[in-house]
Amino acid sequence: MARIAGIMFDQRTAARGGLGAVMGSKNLKAIAVKGTGSVSVHDSDRMKSLLRKLAEEVKKKPGPRATFPKYGTLENVEGIHSVGLFPSRNFQRGWTEHIEAIGVDGLWPFVTKRPTACFKCPVRCTNTFKIENDPPVATDGPEYESIAAFGGMCGISDPKAIIRANYLCNNLGLDTISTGSTLAFAMECLEKRLVSPSEVGLRGLSFGKSESFLEAIQAVGLRKGEFAHLLGEGTKLLSESIGQGSDRFAAHVKGLEIAMYDPRGSTGMALVFSIANRGACHHSQGWPVAEEIAAGTLFNPSGKGKLVRDLAQSRILVDSTTYCGFLTGTIDFGIPEALSALTGVDFSWDVLKEISARISTLERLFILREGCSSEEDTLPQRFFEEPLPDGAAQGHKVDRTVLKKMQKEYYEECGWGQDGVPKKETVKRLGLVVHC
């Protein structure tokens, strides 16, 4: 019943946002599903033709880079680090001295020969990492986010400890981003003496200490002790419990821990983290950092409101059709044509964009109803007040005025008011009925 729990399926996780906590609150341990029927396809010949085309496209370009099927997101570690966005020591830095130990060279010796994949996926971008002894473990991943959450945020330089942490989180059902981020926040609070070691009760918990770090993950998952219980509640509630100004460096937005890109080094990610309906997620509103790196616009806010709206629109469609986010934009596959062949309903990109806008606006209306306002479309004070001390983005911080300007552009592109509230005409156009 930890709030930072996810739902596990084999080695795959519905992690962010505490979905596992929802199951836990209902005393629901697992759901088993067995199918006995078949999926009805309106135009099977057309669908088969589209799938053959998709298979050919994937062979030509099986991901954002040619090396993606081999390394998966592990290859992002050095790339994100090189542009100064790699979060370290609870976002105190955007750079770490031990990047070689936790990147491709450090982790690759522990990869088994056979890669794994999501069901029926031809790309097979996931690697299984294995430690032979003391004790032996094998786990799919860690992926980029987990490596950054453990190796950067918590300062762990031992690749074996990162693999073991990934294994523990999978077994315990914990979101690796929230787990690493919340532990890193606790480490900084200890460092600043806002809490004492006796209050924490986790032996030797501090940046870079692998043994205490792994023990802490186990304690969080099993809710061992009062402080471990608080860690399982996530950064926001832990910060509220500690107080003493700790909220200024508590790395969350709307209660969701910030994903592993320092927003001081990317105007697009600063906007995404601040306005995302479910908090500081790198998935739900798109991933502008890739476009920014390619275009050399990491620090340029111009047009970012429209860019993020467009990327968010695309990501919502991808998630709604269960299409792979890693292949989005890399291959030419007609989602409208496939949906039409499957259902017999005439889809077009314009229709799908309208559906995407309806989903995003409905999410926004939901969080507004639950008491969230545009005042929460912001970032922790650290990112406004403390420039990055080192790395390629050294000296940069988030400008409040610039962020507000990007947000207003995003709201306008969505058909919302400057306060982030959807306009009445937008709600009507999208066919949404709001009961107050």
C-alpha cells in the first residue's frame, strides 16, 4: 500500500502515478485474465497489408537510432549527461563524475546474450541484466530512467547495486523513478541535518552508499519503520512531514516525482513538467528534449508552447492506440488507416487530433474539479533559484517569466484560458458536458 507502487506484469510496469496504490487500497493483490474469444477485424485484408508495411518499416528503422535494438534506453545515459541534463544528488547537479560506471560500458558486462521484448514486438530493445552471485539476480532493465534515478539522483556508482535496485523495485512493485527520487530527497535532508539518522532509522543512508540504499528500498516496499513508511508515501508527503523549508528542493510537481531530465537545461522539459495533468511525467505530454537536442534549441523558449501541445497530442494518440512510444515519429505508419481497417469507422488525422484534444481537456477538467489549479503548474523553487553548478548546462536556471510565457502559449494552443482553465467554447466544441 505504498503510494509510489506500480502494477507489475512479468517485468513490465504500469508504474507512474501510484496505480499500484489504487489496487492496494482495495486489498487487491492481482488480476488474472484468460481470453477465450477472438478479435473481430472489419477489413482483415487491409489490416494484413498495413501490418506487412509496418514490419518492413521497422526493419529499415527499428527505433530512434540504429543502435537502439541493441542498447535500448541504456544508450541515453551518456547522451543526456553530455548536454548537462543528467540529474544528480537530488537535482543539485546535472553531471556526475562516475558516468562511465553507470553507462553502457559499466552495465553492458552484465547483459545476457538474448534481448527481451514486449509481446510480439520485433524490435526487442530490452536487455536482461544478470548478477551471478551474492545473491544471483536477473531483471529486465534497468532502463535510462531507473539508472538516472539510482545512479544519478542517489549517487550510486556501483552498476551491480543499480541492477539489484531495479530487481528489488520490480519484485516489490515500486516505481523506480519515484523510489530513487524520494530516497535522494531524504539523503539531502539528512545531509542538511533537517532530519537525524536516529529519526530515519535506516543505517548509513546517504548519497553513494550502495548497501544502505538497497536496504532502504527493501524497507520502503515492506513498510518497515515509520520513516520507511513516509518514504513510501512519496516526496511531497515526506517533505510536508519534514517541513523546515524542504519543499524548495522536493523534486515533484502536483505530487509526482520529476522524471530524469533537469528542467534547467531544457526549456521544453521545464514546460512539460510544469503543465502535465498528472504531474512531472516525461511521457504523458511528449518528450521535447529529443527535438531540442537535434535542433540545438535546449535553451530557446520560442515556439515551445505549440511544440509541446503537438507532442502531447501525438503521445496521447500513441498511448490510446497502445502503439509504441519509441517508434513514434521514426516510421511512417498510418494509424488512421489501421483504425479504420480494424473498426470500419472512418478515421482521419483531424478526427484523431480532436479525440486527443478531448482526452487532454477532460483530464484537465478532472484535476480542476479535484482542487488543482494553474498555481500548481510550476516547478520546485530550486530550479528557479539555483543555477546548475557544472556540466554542459552550467549556469542555467528556469526563468519564471519565460516559463509563464510558454505556459500561456500552451494553454492558448489547447483552447484554454490564460489561467489554464478550458474555455466554455472549447468544452462545447469537444462535446464534453461538465456538471458542477
